[in-house]
Amino acid sequence: MNTFSLNHTVAFAKMPRIPNFLKLLDARYFQLVFLISLLLFGALARDFSLTGWQVLFTLASAVGTQALWQFALKLPNRHRLQGYLSALVTTCGISILVRSDVTWVHPVLACLAISSKFAFRFGHGESRGHILNPANFAAFSAMMFMPHAWLSPGQWGQETLAAMWMLALGVSVTGKVKRWDVSLTFLAVWLGLLGARLLWLDYAPELAAAMWIHQALNGATLLFAFFMISDPMTTPQHAVARMAYATCVAVTAFVWQYALFKPQGLIVALFAWSFTVPLWNWNFHEKRFIWYGVSHSG
């Protein structure tokens, strides 16, 4: 080996191993990068009907509620940033999904969403955890109980570039938290059912294909698949159970939306099936997921 090659080999060996460093990061940092990017894209390119004050009050409510619970329960991460990442992720989720013509709705939903993590829990010891995805619970509450509130799930359009961006980042995050199976199972079943419906309705092949692609490249569907149903804290711990769970959610959402002709099938189905997660974990034993550097308190 000549001196030039040797010097470059040594220099390469001394370079920081960024992939190894990234492996040590809490996956919620990646979620935040994605969700903040999506929120900014919507605000700047899609003109979301969302004010800066609504986002600010939502953030203050989510972080404040998280702090209140953590200090009241004397949780170990109450003095660390990682103890509040869930509140930041929930803030983004609520800001993306929920719309209101008044300011108080978003912070109230944030308070309810964060409180649900501590109020609805199951298991004992290190296996104890919450069962409701906070953003999903907030969206369900807004739809069912909140005046002046509505959901806006299809606000990104179906541009291929935006959908592929969401898909790529979604895969990276779910891969990091090892929940790609539930995301891909849900998408396979959901899109398969949508395709079967179009065939059953006997659309012309070209029209059916265009309609299916339009539905497949829906930003709300990809957001749900990669950042809601794939939440490692609120989905079954065992891989087989997760795939069965994702199938149940997809089928229920399809029936709700296309057989009962009611809106927001994905939100309703995930909320309903969340209460069965303890049963899945009881019958399919697996060690509970823990965010890097965060205690089992979630």
C-alpha cells in the first residue's frame, strides 16, 4: 500500500461514525424532524388554517401537562429533555390533524392527550404502559366531543413527491423503532381492500387504477401508517400480534368508512382497537419496547 492510500485509510478510520451515533438517538428526534417538516410544509405550501398562537398554546399545554404528571409521580426523566419528547410529538400531531376556529380547543386536546398516557395504563412493573396513542386520542376527542373542532386529514394533496418523502421518512423511523411490520401490514390490507372495492364496483381498469393511486398517495394515510398505528408504546409487542392487530384496524376502518359510510374510519378504528392491546400482549408475550434513555413510564 502506498503512502497516499495509507494516509487516506488512516484519515477515514478517524472519521466519526455518524451511523453509530444516530443509532443511539431516541427515535422520537427523527419523528420530530419529520412532523415539523410536514407541519411547515402545510403552513407554507398548503396554507393550513392554523395560527401560530394555536401551535404555541398547544405546545405549552402539552409540555406543561407532561411536567405536571412527571413531577407529581416523581418520574426519573422529569428533569431531562427526553421526558418531554412525547409532548413535542403530540403537539405536532394535534397541530397537523385538528382544526378549530377558536384558540382553546388545541391546548385542551393537548392536555387530554398527554393525561391519557398516565390515566389509561395496563400491566405491572416494567411491563406497565399506556394504551392510547395521544395524537389519535386527541383526534378522536376532537371529532366526537369538541365543539368548534374538526379533522383535516387530506390537506396535503396527493402529489407523488410529497407522498414519497413521507414514505421514505416513515420507513426510516419505523425501522429505527422496529415497527415496520405493523405499518406495512396495515398499508397492504388497507390498500388491498380499497383496490378490491374498486374492482367490485366494476370501474374501468384505467379509472380504477387512477383512483387507487390517488388513495394510495394520500398523505393522511401514510401519516397514520408510519406515525400513529406504528407507535411502539401503544401497539402489541409481539410481531405476529402486531400484524394481526394492524389487519383488524384496517378492516374495521374500511367497514366504518365504506360500509357504514361514516367519516374518519382510521381514527375511530385505532381508538377502538387500542383497548385490546393488553389482551394481545397477554396472549403473545414479548419484552416491552423502551425509548432509548427513557424509563418505562413512557
